[in-house]
Amino acid sequence: MALDYQLMFGIDKQIHFIFFAGIAWITGLFILLLVDRSRWRKTLMDAGFALVIIGILEEYRQYFDASRSAEFLDAVANLSGVAVGLIFPFFLCIVFSRSRGIEVRRSVTRSLILVPLFIGLFMINERPFFVLNETLLLNHFLTLIGMG
């Protein structure tokens, strides 16, 4: 398996990361300023979820645009940017908020939506970031289960 590090960590991925981190950070701060304190955590989670969905759907949109390419790693950079951008607003939320309960059901529901979207984007990825030698993989698998 050969990895293309320039494709994985190149300037394109850095731009995706920085853009979504900035948007998430600004959105998070606006939420803290404009939303009632009792709804901070839920609203921050909803905003993060919405930004991740926007980032994934934008990659799907690029799949249908002849001048652009849909890339799985762009969506991963978008997701990472949203997560990093919301760290500071979530920290402020925890410090200044009274309720600290975790909403597990909402997190599971969001995972059930996000995982298939990422898998689908991985399947239609137009610029593979790794090349898999299928014969080598099959030989390793057969050796692992004791048949090789």
C-alpha cells in the first residue's frame, strides 16, 4: 500500500481545514453570544452537525461538477476543521454552563447519518489517496486465517 502524503496533507486539505475551523469557531462564538445559556450545548452540537453535513454535501456536489473532484479526504478535513473550531466554544460552554448531561441518543442518531455519508463519499472518491494491491491484501488475509 503506497500513500500519497502530498494528496493527504497538501495545501487543498489545509485550506478546507482552516476554512471550516474558522466558520465553526465564529459560529460557536455567535451561539454563545446570542443563544440562551440553557441551550448552548445543544445548539453548539446542532451547529457542528450542520457544518459537517454541509461539508460532506459540498463534496457530493463536486462529484457532479465536471471542473471539480469529490474527495473523501476533503470531507475529513472539513470534519476535522469543524471539530477543532468548536473546541473553544465548547470549553466556554462547559465552564459557564450548569447542566453537564450527555445526550447519547442524539449522538448515536447523528453517527447513523454521518457514517453512511462518509462511506458513500469514500466509494466515489475521484482522487485515491492510497493504492491497494488486491493480490497482496488477499495473500495477507489468507495467511492471517491460516489458509495461505
